[in-house]
Amino acid sequence: MALRPNGAKWLVESIAVDTSVQDPLVGQVLDGRYRVEGRIAVGGMATVYRAVDTRLDRLLALKVMHPALATDTAFVERFIREAKAVAKLAHPNVVGVFDQGTDGTYTYLAMEYIAGCTLRDVLRERGALQPRAALDILEPVLAALGAAHRAGLVHRDMKPENVLIGDDGRVKVADFGLVRAVDTHTSISTDKVLGTVHYLAPEQIGRGTVDQRTDVYACGIVLYEMLTGRKPYQGDTPTKVMFGHVNEDVPAPSATVPAIAPELDALVCRAAARHPQARPADAVELLAEVRAVRAVLSPDELDERPTDVLPPVPVAEPGPADALPPGSEEPTSVVPLPQGAVTDRTARLVLPPEPPAADPVPGGGRSPRGRRGPLAVLAALLVLLGVGAAVWYINDGQFTTVPGVLSLPQAEAQKKLSKAGLDTKVEQGFSLTVPRGSVISTDPAPGRRIRGNGTVTVTVSKGPQHVQVPDVRGRDLATARKEIKAAGLVPGTVAQAFSADVPRGQVIATDPAGATERSPGTPIALTVSRGAPVDVPDVIGESVTDAQQDLESAGLKVVLAPGKVFSDRADKDKVALETPDAGTRAGTGDSVTITVSKGQQMFDVPDVTGQDVGDAKQTLQAAGFKVQVITIFFGSTVFSQSPDGGGQAPKGATVTLWVR
């Protein structure tokens, strides 16, 4: 499996699923309808199978709850809630749910089948992704979550395992099993929380509360992992990972991949801010910020290959009590919270206690070496400690780590840096994503080493950059477009209007008007003059020469159409058509196309002499002629006609019949 670029999309080649493991459901038909063909994946609460809907003859994914959990009313309700929540969304980036039911001990969801892999598979094989690929995956994820958030739902379990990438490049969010309605149940009061430990927001851990910003935090962690190939908080137990979420800022991705742009650092910092109020309100707002960041990044920054990724931090062997599951797949689980984490709103997570001190020397008596033995040992220890302290100071003691202050207000950032013993130098810069007065970046970057009394250069946001719209009135269109581009703006739509004062082809006005301020990249609409208004004269029936003189005298250009047309209005070689029509308003210098007449089109007149008058009238009318009947001596047979049969006349001409 490998990512490959295709324009702005990233496609994923399918990876084979191991279905060799025997499973009692494989080969069975659930609920008399769903034939189970193979196992796709196993999770903490359910197993997903590839199945066929025998009624509709379509391939789908069948999510079956583990039978041991099917007796738990809460888990069954969660299954049903997932089906209802996804059915309510009906979003192209959400894995659809078709059906929900129970067959004996099996409770299942019938879902859309996505041939491809998960984001976890991509990260396992590729490690860190290029920023363009990371944003291409994140945007549809945020679109799906945005639809859920605007519907009043929170996913609560966003992680790479729940992001599916199809063979055709489509990205879909799966597993809404933990979804909650924001206005019905947004907090928990127990000592446990459902979720995946590496993606839990601090407020989930500390207070048990969830809202749309909980999903935003998880997306920030997922973006960090896509950009760096590693999770921001390392630990061999859930408690240590949760300690990082609650007590440490997410490090800047550039601390691991130095080539990452500062705008991406700021985006991750804002999305994964420890304080919910510092994050975007929901996935829709975060999606807007992601697109704004993409717009300001250069192609080189978007396609920067993460070749300088630092090696992953080694993780100690997990302990027996609280260990994380092995492997990169992270199951959703019931995570026990540290004592007091829910009831005490100001509690801080503590790391596991230090191991107990070694037992004293057996016997408790005096050392056989006498009094000089302990003194000599103590002196040696003091010497070793002194040498060790000196070595430590030379190598590490005089250095400290730059704390994370991205997106913090300037005063708060300076206070935090001062507390770490560092001086600050403040510079200012523009930013589309970081609010005015907050930190865009630091030099050195967060997480980098610096001497304990060193100076950190802090770049503070002046807000979005504004440029002045140039006044291009009176310029020709090409020149106006060049000046707008040179100002950092985008030429927009072009409309035309009559103007007696501005020559044809020159700009009359712009929207927004010249001298106003706008953000870089704003489209500028232009209105171009068509010249003074002119009423197109009627030249139908005139000779070509006369028509040209009349039109040019009105300030119009003449275009002679190739070929000629039949006309009932104009004689042969006269003007038969003009475009635009006579009386239409045109601009000075506009073109009028004239077409020359071939004269009237002639048609054969049928010979109806000798026919009954009724039949004769029907024949002539079918040929497109009008009929006049003159009756002599009350007869009914045509004895003469004018024009004669076999001759020609224009369509619509009158044929006179004499009847006797």
C-alpha cells in the first residue's frame, strides 16, 4: 500500500485483509439476509466483516458486537445510537449505515463497504506524511465532523483507525459508536471514560466533559501524528499519556520535523490547545482555518518531504497493571481515570510513585570495615557527585527547553518564558490563523534546547495582512489585471456597462473600490466600459453598401456573414438579417453582423384541376399555400387554378381555384 499523488487528491492502493483466522460467523447468514464472507477487522467492542446483502445483491460491511457485550444494555444502546446518528448525517464523508438488527446473540450494523485501508495503515507504512497529503486527508474528515457538529453531535473517538481511505481516494469517517448529542449528555460523573487514550482531550480526562471542541482536539493530535509520524505524548501506561494531555502543551511538529512551516505549527497548537476556549469552536471553524493555512503555504512547503524526522522516542516496556496494548492499532476502551480526576476540577495527574528504597544491609549491624569504611565511601560518592554535576552542567545543566507558547497571548507567553528563565525579544508579523496579539512562532522553536539565560525571539500576530486595492479606473483590462495581481489580490469577474465618459475597453469601476483595504488573495471584480450606448439602426431591406454606411455612422462595426439566406422581407441581394436586432442598445465600437438575402424561397404548386374542391384545398394547404375558391353554377369540381399546377410560388401565397 502506498500513497501516490493525483492532482490535488491522494489515492490509496488496497491492502489485503487477512481472513485466514477461523471465525464462527464466516459463511453464516445473519437475520436471513446478510451472508458473511470474511473478517475485516477486530476492535475492542465489535468485529467488522465483509458481507453480501442477499436481498439487494450488494457488498457491505457488517459490524457485529462481541456476543459477550450483547447482554450489556448500555453497549446495545450505543450500537443503536450509532445507526441513528449516522443515518441523520447522510454526509459523503461519513460511512453510511444501511440497517441495524439482532439475530440471536448477534447485534449488528449493516454499513457501507469501503475498499481500501485506514489512516493508521498509511501512517504505519509511510510514517510522517507530506503536508499536502496530511491536509488532503484532514479536510474531508473535518467536513464530516462539521456536519455532525452542526447537527448537534460529537464523535468522541476520533483517531487514525476511524479514518478510512478508499481505493478511489475518498476519505470517510467511521465508527460513530461513542457519538453523543451535545444537548442531552455532555459529561460523565464516574471514574472511567470511554475513548482512546492518545486522543483524549484534557477536559475529558480532568472533568469528563465533551463537546465539539473535544473532537477538534483529537483532530489536532491526528494532524500532529500525520506531520511527524509519531504521537505527541509517549508513555508505557495510559496514566502517563493522560498526564501529558493534562499538564503539557502539544509540542510543535517542527520540533520533530524541522522543515514544517510555522503556519502548520500554529494550526496544530491551536487545534490541540489544552484550554477548550483556545481551540476553534467546532470542526467547521477548524476546516476554514485549515483551508486558510493551505492558501498561504507555497507548493514547496506543501510538498516538503519529511526526510529529517527525528528518531522516535524509545518507550519502556509496559508494566503489568496499566499497560497500553501492543502494536499500533489503538482500540476504543474504557480507560480508568486517576483518583480524583473527575470530582476534583483542579486535580493534577501524578506519575506513578518511585520504587521503594532498597532494603538496608541485612543484620542491621556495623560494617565489618569499621568507621573508616562509611567515611571513605561517602567521600568517594561526594567526589563522583561533584564530577557528575560538572559534566551534567557542561552538557545539559546550562541548557533548558523552550516551552510551548504558540497561540498564547503575548503577555502570557512572555510570563511563561520568563518563568523558564528565558528573556524574550518581540517581533511582529501577519497571520491569517493566529489572533492579533498572540504568538505565531518562536525562535528557537518550542521543544528546542537553549541556554538557561538565552533569549527567545517571539513573533506576535498583527492579525491578517491587509493590502490596498489599486485604483485601476481608466486602465485597459489587461493592465488592470496586472496591477491587481501585483498588489497581492486576485482579478475577479468582469462585467460590462455602457459609459459615455470612459472609452470602450477601459475599466469603469472595481468592487471593492480602489484605495480600500482587503486581505491578500481577495478577488476584485471589474466593470469594463462598452462605450457610449447606441441604438442599432434598422437596415433590413437596404443594400449592403447603404447598410454599412448607416451602421458605421452610428459608431458600430459591420461584419458581413458568409453565405446568403432566403427572406420574405428582403429582395435578393438586400440585407435580410442583422444581429443584434434593430432597436437593441449596443456600445460604441460593438459589431453588428448583417446577412444578405437570396430572395423569397419558391415552392412547387400542385396541379389540382379535375379534383373535388375539398380534396384540392387539402392538397394545396398541405403544401403551404392559402386557397381562394370561385364557384360557377354551384359545382364541386376544379376546372382551373392560378398559379397553374407545376409552376412555383412563395410559401404562403394564395392559389385561386375555379369550380363548377
